[in-house]
Amino acid sequence: MSQLLIATLVLLLSACQSNPKTKAAPDKTDADAPKLTKPVVRKIWVPPQIEDDGKVFRDGHYKYLLERESVWSR
């Protein structure tokens, strides 16, 4: 029984070990890659509202408007 346990542990440990893979060196450096600019976002508070003759209450919340999207730059 103990030999079976030892053999199982040896197989499990040998299966879990892996050789680290080496990555090929990139042709270009990261400095050559274009950069991505940050988007411009405006945050607006929408106050709570009572609508439909007092039957509907809308809780206050934030509304986010995208004023300028991200773009690639050099």
C-alpha cells in the first residue's frame, strides 16, 4: 500500500513540474509602440426626482458622459 502511495506521489510531482518557456525577443522595443491616450469623462450628479404625479421615485445617481475617446498617439 505504501509503495503505491509513493509511486502515485512521484507521478503527481513529476507531472506538476514544467520547464519555463523562453519567449522570443521582440523585433521592436516598447518605446517604438504607439501610446493610447486617456479618455475624458465627465461625471454629472442627477438629483432624485418624483415623477408621474408622485407615483414614481427615481433615486439620485451619477451619469457619466464620454467627452473624448481614447486615441492612438506617437
